[in-house]
Amino acid sequence: MKKIIIGVTDCSKYENYARWIQSHGPDIQTIKLSEKIQNLSDASQCHGILFTGGEDVHPRFYNKPEFFEYCHEDDVSEQRDEFEMKLMEYTEGNSIPVLGICRGLQIYNVFRGGTLIPDIPTWEKSKTNHAKAKDGSDSNHIVILKYNSWLSGIVGELKGETNSNHHQSADAVGKGLVISGLSDDGIVEAIDQLNAAEKSFLCLVQWHPERMKDQNSPFVKNIREAFITAAQKLV
């Protein structure tokens, strides 16, 4: 049996993402892609790449360096930003399937020329808490997918509850991208490509499917299945 090799970008919770992908089945192998060891060349072995959550994207990459004061200063890695955007150049140049989660959505949006809201509570006065709950657990809220969006076709539903743990979000979307899902208070929760069905797989979500309590939720299971299916075509 040939292995489906998935590159997973490095972060403090790398093992959570790797286990989630590997739990799809015994035919899955993961490779850690990390700015710490600069192993960009290992992407050539991958049939798909998962961009994980983690640090705030440095606002200089979306031409708003003055927004740095709204970032978590001890949680920014320009080296990681640069490494992952090089990975994105590789995936786009070689039609490699991509799944972006949380920060993964944010940095891919920046890579495509989009911008971010650097701190949701400051910018939006959001009625919903998108950050962790006081006890450190994920918050939860409703996500509404756009009718006839590419992602709604994968999920099979237009509305569902997801977890949430972020203080930044996409603002202006990048070139060739379109918002496909919003939280019930209007924060961007999912991004598709324009004419997605005609292009290589690119799924960007703000929630964390790898740690949702309901792993059978279509907002978890269907997304992973679609990603792995797309990667399998390159084996």
C-alpha cells in the first residue's frame, strides 16, 4: 500500500494535527515542515500540506506594520511566516492540495494579498467571544456557510456549531479568494477559491477540526475526507 504523505507545518500543538490526519487511516504518513530546520525541500515528497494554527501573522506582511501593537508580541514569528509563504508558493506552483486551519487561513489570505483584523475585540466589538473561554477551553459558536459555496458542497450543510480560539481574522480577502462562511456575528470563518472546482484543492477554515469534540461532525469529518481524497490523487 502506497502511503499518502501529508506535510504538516510546525507549531506548539503539531502532534494534535498530525494525529488527526493520521487517524484517517493506516495509509497516511505525516512529515513535519518547519522553519526551525528549514526543510522546505521535504515538501516535494508531500501529496498534500496542512497549514496549522499558532502565532499571529506579522502585519508587515500585509503592509500594516503599525498593527503590530495589537498582536501578541511574544507570539509572532516572522521566520515562520516567511517559511510558510515559501511553502505556499510551492503548493501553488505544483497544484498540491492545501488545508489551512486558523492561522493557516489567515496566512494564506495574506499570501494572496489579503489583510487581517489584528484584534477582533478592538476592531469589531464582537458580541461573540472568538478566543478561549476563561477556563482555557475553546469557545463555540455557529458558522453559516454561503449557499452554493464550494465548501458547503463538501460539508453538506449550511449551518453548524464549531469551536473557536483566535483573536485575529481575515479582513479583505486576497486575490482569487472568496468568503464561504461567516460566524453568526459576521467574522470570516471559511474561505474558498473562485471557481474552486476547476482548481487544485484549497480549503481554509478558521475553526479547529482537529480538536472538535464531535469528530463525526461534517464540519470535521467531511473536510478531512475531501482533503485526503484530493491528496490521494497525487500518490
